[in-house]
Amino acid sequence: MARVTFPPALLLALQTAFGTRVSIAAAVREHHGRDESPFDPQLPDAVVFALSAADVITVVQLCAQYRVPVIPYGSGSSLEGHLLAIRGGVSLDVSGMNRVLAINAEDLTATVEPGLTRKALNEALRDTGLFFPIDPGADASIGGMAATRASGTNAVRYGTMRENVLALGVVLADGRLIKTGTRARKSSAGYDLTRLMVGSEGTLGVITEVTVRLYPQPEAVSAAVCAFPSMGDAVQAVIETIQLGVPVARVEFVDALAVRAINRHSKLSLRESPTLFFEFHGTDAGVAEQAQRVQEIAADHHGEDFEWSVRPEDRSRLWNARHNAYFAMLQLKPGCRAVTTDVCVPISRLAECVIETERDLQRSSLPCPIVGHVGDGNFHVAILIDPERPEELQEAEQINQRIVRRALAMDGTCTGEHGVGLHKMGFMLEEHGNDAVSVMRAIKQALDPLNLMNPGKIFD
Amino acid sequence: MARVTFPPALLLALQTAFGTRVSIAAAVREHHGRDESPFDPQLPDAVVFALSAADVITVVQLCAQYRVPVIPYGSGSSLEGHLLAIRGGVSLDVSGMNRVLAINAEDLTATVEPGLTRKALNEALRDTGLFFPIDPGADASIGGMAATRASGTNAVRYGTMRENVLALGVVLADGRLIKTGTRARKSSAGYDLTRLMVGSEGTLGVITEVTVRLYPQPEAVSAAVCAFPSMGDAVQAVIETIQLGVPVARVEFVDALAVRAINRHSKLSLRESPTLFFEFHGTDAGVAEQAQRVQEIAADHHGEDFEWSVRPEDRSRLWNARHNAYFAMLQLKPGCRAVTTDVCVPISRLAECVIETERDLQRSSLPCPIVGHVGDGNFHVAILIDPERPEELQEAEQINQRIVRRALAMDGTCTGEHGVGLHKMGFMLEEHGNDAVSVMRAIKQALDPLNLMNPGKIFD
């Protein structure tokens, strides 16, 4: 896709409006032209550091006037190339818009600026007895998480950004600022613009404000870990747990290779076989009852070494190990980079999907540990490649393609939580069909007729 | 809005395609030209009884060809005039499309045709240990519930149709059939067409298939009822219950007048003061713990006569009384009809909103009992009018307007669960603002350029 010419008059107008908050320095552009994906950087022509919705409006209006793309930038942690300026244009950095605008504890809501990160939000909530549960691995910005419809390990109990964004402020392609909802917990008043914007990856507008749902901090939290002889046994245990209505807060699958990586990295001695990590939230009696229930289910499915921890330090040790799995896995192959897949299938197909994937991976020379948000049917393969060897990237992409096609054939999706970006565009037609994609395109065309809002993402 | 001329050639084409499944009989058109709203009927020109998605496609294509409106019809239970053929056209009755297409118990999903009612779905689920929780008062069709983004008493725990529809089949205005999602529990693959269609009230297409989430039947269910000296005390008890994370399945408010109606109708002797009805789902120990917790909270807020029931017959007696509240209330004024309001506000504003509303209602000569899905901040005033006295309808509408404006001023919505239809159209600009409504219009225009899909609903 050709880069748009960046008119000097636009730069001048931006400099007049924003002074030192506009940068065309190579290092700044470099930093804003990449994300955590394996793609080569593609630099924006300029970066503007916005501090308010008014700033966002000014940038969007000027860019519309000069027909130049706008790419919103939060914390730079997206995984599928969302931030790359493939047509050039302005990277609109909202990381400075990081205020908590309101915490409405009685309503279990908070309204924040898009650049606030999830950890900073939880820090701000510390004294309220409430928390915001959505936890993608990175300390992502709330705006970016809304834009990619992010989730993480807590989604099995608390849902994803789809369920947890109540309302957004969005600057449209023509510079108008809309509010997509109220703070009412539910509404039937017209089209669901909130959910339309959540997951739209900056292609329909720039998010300037996010109202999210909060949850009471559980009175008691406990964790458990359990090894299984096979993936199939582990997944059957999860299916039964969920079908019996045990309200697990987290249930994560880690394959034998990933356990080995975790053991090395976190100095643990977990059995190196397919393993489930659980977390339970509730009352003291409730979490004990949940753990008891899950232990029985696990035993029915040949689970071994069921270890249950209520002490915070033990819980932290286990869950920190799980949370550090990504870095632990990278150490399986020094100097490597991970190409991470992200399919999600109906849970009844998960064992089959992972087992076929494992069989496929065995034919590869690349180390490919697997971790999964197994309660949701979502799993990630970290395909570890040497960034200096293009044939390894190519092999990783082929593996990813086979995994996606396998998931689609099982009524699954090409991306459970990372988004489409550049990386999954090629699967949109296969997943949704021509007609559904044409509906998405019609909406894009209606709201961004000049195709200036993060162009070339989701679809060409 | 002017009625469209109904071309004889279209009738002939429909008769050729559908034979006796097309009707222009006055009684059939009469039945399809009304819903449960207080509006006078507006008859469609013809009614087609569809039995398949192919039938829906044929009707939509023929209507597009002749530029004639299409109004999907499920069970006729909508409350805001959604079904009225204000421009004439074809009522597309999908009540015969009532098959359960798949129950995927392991995945906790079911895929059904749109005409299946919620009770019929639960009947089909009886032996699976699962249930579908969304319960608007009426035995509505699943397609209609999706179209209006319905909810009911269980929403505080299980969410609304927004959270519980995973995917839809939809016939677009040009006759193309799309699928809006997969059976994966979560996805970040492009725009959320499912949530766009949920709540679109037939204005963007005709729903032909719905995949919904199911839940395990709770092992134990218990109920409680508790009277409070004031609305404010009752709401404070609810706020505290939710903020402490007690996972109540239902919590319903009933005001003193509604309690009186319930007592008369269901032969109970509840104290005639503001009252909360609770339902708890969980394990035996869990529901006991929840009830204990709620009883303590209620006591802190001057709750009295806390009555807790685990025996199914006692639970049923209490909750049947609540479920029959609508009919009980109608009996407060023989021969009356109810104009039902449907605002929803952030729960922190609920007491204030209801108390101001009560004060307002005291100035009215009409009986106006109040019931509320109080955990969601949603409440209904049933304004009981004599249908023969237009001045009473007028007064009811004025009351409704004041209630809506009060709710909007508190960051609430004009409709929590009934939808916009004809009745709330006048509030769309006030609630969303010109620009957000113009985005909705742009989407409508992009997907239905001829304005044939349930025209004149949501917005003109």
C-alpha cells in the first residue's frame, strides 16, 4: 500500500497547534512505527502527543483536511502490526491522556482517558475494594485494549473488553466527538455503538474516553495447579468444571514444553506434563469448596499432584510463574523472537485442535510451547524463531496458517484476543465470508469515507 | 409517515412462492399490526409465514424489488410499537421457524431459529442440566429478544441479550445471508456485527438464526424477600450487596402499591412497604452463605421480616408472585391498560430517581405501581389508564417523558430493555446527541439504502 505524501503545510499546522508536542525525530518515529509483532517497522511521518480530546479533534481535523492517515498509539504493546504506519501519516500518541476521570464505586464503574494503563487503573482503585480484571500480558493502555477487544486470563469469569466497556468517547474521522453510551448497566436505546467501536482497531475513530466496569476484590483468592497425563484429560477436566458451574476465575493450560521453560525460569519443579493452573475467587468457604470440587474433577481425569494454595506468597509464586511464561519460553532459544498464534475454538473442539496442532508442531524444527486460556477455548503457540533467519519466520507463518485454518474448520476464530491488525487480514474472508466482510467495509466506508483512520488494518 | 403502495404484482409473486403461507385476511393482518404497546394497530398489507432462511431471503428480495417494507414478527410481545406497519408492507412472521438447530452442551451454547420462544428453548434443554437465563416477562421469541436487546430479572448475574448472543444469521436488506460470528466464546476478528445486529430492531436485517450462551442449572436455588421502611433503604441494601460481590442471581424491587396488588392477586400477606425479592444460585453451602450475607446487609438498612426459602414450593410461591406482578397490577384498576416506562440509571442514582418519580406520581390521579430490576438500575412504572379516556393516555405519556428526562439527567438511558420502537424515538437525540445518532443513521443508510427494513423505527 503506497504511502501518502506528507504535506509540509500539515506539519506546520501541527507545529503551530502543538509546538514541541509534535515530533519528526527519527527515534520518535521509529518508536511509533513498530509494535510487538514480528513485522518490520513502518514509520509515521510525524508523532503528536495529545493531552486532551480537544487535541485529538485538532489532529483528526487537520489530517482530514490534508488527507493524511491518523494512527492512534497507546502503549505500543499490540501484537499484530496494528501500529505500523503502512501509508505514513500521523501517529497520535495518547499515552499522555492518562487521567482517571471518575471512579464511581457505588456503580462499579470508572471513566478513564485512553492512555491510562490497566495496572495504573488498578493502582488508582487500590483503596476502593474494587478492581479491573482484564489482563492481557502487557501493561496495555485501556484505550488500546478497547480498540483490540483484549482479554487475558480472567476472561472465563469476568469477560473481555466486549463485556466490560460501558461507554466510549470517540473522535470520528471528520473530527466530531461522540459518546457511545451512558453509565447505565444496560440499554436498548438504538445501535450498540460501544460494541461497534470496541475491536475496531482505530479504523473508525480515535478513542478519547473509556468507561469500564469494575468488580469487588474477592474476599478470598486461592490457586491450584494440577498435572495431567495428556492434553485431552486436562481439557475434559476444564469442560466438566465449567459445565458444573464452578465459577473459576482463571484456568490456564500450559503444555509440557512450556512447563519446562517455567521451571527453569521461575526455579520451580512442576511435573513436566500438560498442566492446568486455576485461580478461585469468592468467600473463604467458597474458594475452599471450588478447589475441592475441581480437585475431584481433576482426579476423575487422571490429574496428579494437585497442589492448592491459599497463602498469598504461594499463589503469587504459581501465578507469577504462569504470567512469566512468555519470557520463560523465549529463553528456550537464546536470542529468539516469538511468533504468537491466537486462535479460539468452541471448548468442545479444543483438545482436538491442540492435539492436531501438537502433531503438526512435532514436524517442525522450531520450539513451539503452548499456553492457553483454556476456559475460553483460546490458546497461543509461541513459535520461537531466529530473527536473522527468514526461513524460520516463513515456517512460523506456515504453522500459523495451518493452525488458523484448523480453528476455522472447527467453528473458531483466527484471533481470540490480539486483533486483526495486518497479520490476520488474510483470514477475514475465510472466517466471516465475503458478505459479512462487505458489511464491515460498508460501515468503514460510511464512517471514514476518505480511509484515513488507521488505513489498511482489518481489511485493505 | 406515508404508507407505501402495495403492488398487486408483489402479492402475486408472494402467492406464487408461498401459496397459503401468504395471507391478506383482515384478521391475520390485524393480529400482525399490533404489539403489547398502547399504540393503535397499523396493519401490514400482507403476512408471510416463513419456515426457513430461504423463505426469508425470498421475501426480502421480492420486497426490495418492489420497494416495499419488511417487518419481522416473532411472538408479538414487543412493548414499544416495534411491529406496527406504519408504512405498510409485509409482516414476515418467523414464528414457524422454531427449531432447535443444535445444543452444544459441552460448549454451553445452543443454536436456534428465531421463532423459538425462550420457554420452548428451556423445555428443550431440560435434560441437559443447562438453561437459558434471559427472561423478559413474556414468552418472547429468541429472535425478537435479540432484536430488542432484551433482558429481565436474571440480568444482574447473567447479563442481557447483548452478553448472551454469540452469533446470528441475518438476511440483509438486499437478500444476502450473513453469519455474524462463530461459536468461539470470544473473538477479536473485526467489527462486532453480532452486537450491531442485537438491538437493531429489524432495521438492519432479518434474524434467521441465533446462537446463545447457556448456563449450568444451579445445584441449589434459594429465595428471600425483605421489606424496608423506604425505597432508599432498599436500594442502599442492594448497592452494598453488589459492591460486596455477593453473586445474587436476581434482586427485584417492588413498591408498596405493587406489593398490595401482589398480595391481592397471589393471596399473600407481605408487608405493604418497599420490598426486595432475592434469588440465590450456587451450591447448598453457597446459597446459604449468600442469604446470610444479604440478611445482615438488609438488617443494616432497616430491613424487616426477612424471609428465606429453600423449599421449591416456597420459592415458587414468592417468585410466581413477583412474576405475576404485571397482571396483579392491572387488577388495581379494572379494565385498565398499562403504559410501562423502562428507564435505567447508574445504580447510585436509582434511589434518587425512584424517589423523585414517586413524588411526581403522587400528583397524578392514576395508580402507578413500580417494580424494578434494581441490581441493574432499571425500573418500570406501570401507569394504569382507562383506554377509553384519551386524557389518561396523555397524562401517562407526560409522566413517562418526565421519568425519561430525569433518567437522562442522571446519565441513564430511556430504555433499559424494551427497545426504542416508535415510543422512544423522540428521546434518541437527547440521549445520544446529534452526532452519535447520525452515526447510527449512516450505518442504517449503508446497510439499508432503500429504508425497507422495519422503516420508521428507532429513528425516522
